[in-house]
Amino acid sequence: MAKLFSYPDGKSVPIEPDQTMLEAFLQADIPHTHACGGNAYCSTCRVMILDGIKNCTNPTPAEKSLANKLQFPVHVRLACQTKVTGDVQVRRLVIDSDDLDLVDEQLLTGGSNAEARIVVLMASIMGANNFDEVNFPVDILYVMGKYFHRTRRLVEQQGGKLNNYMAGWWMATFDTQTIDRAVERAVHAALEIRHSLEELNQLFKQLNYNPLQVRLAIHVGSAVMVPVDHKRPEFTTPIGDAITQVTRLEAASRNLNVELLVSAPVKQELGQGVKVGKSGIVEIGKTEMPVYEIIALEGEAPPPIKPTSEDSNLASPILRFMQKFGFGKK
């Protein structure tokens, strides 16, 4: 009889040829989660095959359908559908309520946040470290509020998501699988941000504020989009090679004293219709990558994408505020 060794339980469970993993777990009094009753609807019985995947039966049509939707790798299987012909070691993946929340997020978004190819746009304000030392809180609120509001709108118009902020820097991502011309859109967003900042600095000068100086870096590569708020599954943070490289690019932009720096893969995808300024080499681990200053793009810009934040609703909270305090009443 085959054995099914389960982590984190540390138990070896006997399993008959006609039993599914789920049936063997339950028979051995292991509380294996199966919210849909073992019908391949919920994926809460998922397990990771650590050893013996050759002894697992092929996925059933129902398992294939759900695995494709959630982008499971080949070594993640549904216990309710999988039988074995020999010894197998598995790790149960849904143990507590936090795991159930993650499954809910994946079912809502239609993916398990597997590695994806994305364009990453990173921006940082020069001199942001002492920004709060030379400005009053109300000034910081005004200046940074204007800056973040404009940059967010310009990023979203090109299909990007700006979800990562810290002090004077932010990071936006553009999904190459769902956004047409994602690399070009990210560069257009950066150029528009640079132009918008020139306009903002004119306003800040009139108000006796110091101008903002922003450096931007763009790279295209692989990352895992990890959810950070189960109530807002669209709110994710990228982790992976693309993030490592774009942070090196941002540092290189300071060394080269340029406003917009892109990696070699980005320049290659842009083709010939790009005006390049300075260039250099960035060391990433044991490898070196050429980098380029982008001054302008030729040709017609991609058509805007409807932003996810609805600026048209701006009047609603203002009107509610006025009504609450009796403004406008006769």
C-alpha cells in the first residue's frame, strides 16, 4: 500500500489506489480543508507535491480547468481529484483562516499570482529625505498631494497601477499580458509626468515653494504580484527580478544625472522611434546591463485608458461636506 506523507502534520497516511488524497487525509483524521465538498470548485484542498509527482495520477478535466484559471504550477494539485500509485510527500497549503482569505482573493482575481512579465516604473524625489525639515505639515500636504494626484492620474491613463509608496518614491506596474504596448505606455507616462512636473514647479514657484526634482526608471521583467489587502484584491506589490533591477536603475539615474533612465530590454522594445541621450552600464549581481536616458518618443502616443480612480466623483464628497454643515441652505 502506498504512503502519503503530509506536512506540516508530520504524518504518514496509508492510501488505497482508488482513494483520492482528500479521502485518505480525512480517513486519517487530518482536517484537510475542502470547502466545496471535494468537487474541484474551490481549490481549498490544494497541496504542493514535494516528492513523488510521478506517482500522482493525471489531472482530471475539472482539476485542469481550475488549475488553468488559478495559474497553478504542475506541482500544485487538488487533493480531491488526485490519486497515487506510489509514495508521495505533500505539503497542505490551506491550513488556517488567512489561507482561506488568500484563496478568496485568487478566485476573485482569477489567478494565484504566479510569476508574470511586467513593466515597472519607479520614481523618486531628489532631496526627499529632509523634505519635512524645511516645510510645514500643511505645505507638505499640499505639495505632495498635488504631485501624487497628478502622477497617479497619468499612470492610470496609460493602464498602469500605482500601488507602492514610501516617503518620496513610488512604483507603478504595467501588465504586459493585459495592456497593449505596455512598455511604450510606461515610457509615455514617465514623459508626461516629467512635463507635468514642469507645470507644477511653475505653480510652486508662484507660491514660494521649492521645485520638485524627480528621477524615473523603467525596466521590463518578471515578478510575482503579491496581494497585500484581502479586502482589495487588486492592491498588490511586486516581488522579483524586475524590482531588483529597476531599483538599480533608479540609483544609476542619480549617478548619470538624468531624469528618465531605462534598461536595455525597454529600449529594445521601443524600437527606432526613440530619442536617446546619455547611456551607461549598471552592474546587477555578476552581470552588466546597458542603460539609456530617454528624452522623447516619436510617433503618436497610445490612446488613453479609462482611469480606475473616478475623478468625476470629486464633487460628491465636497457636496456632502457642504450639506453636512449647512452650506448653501436658505
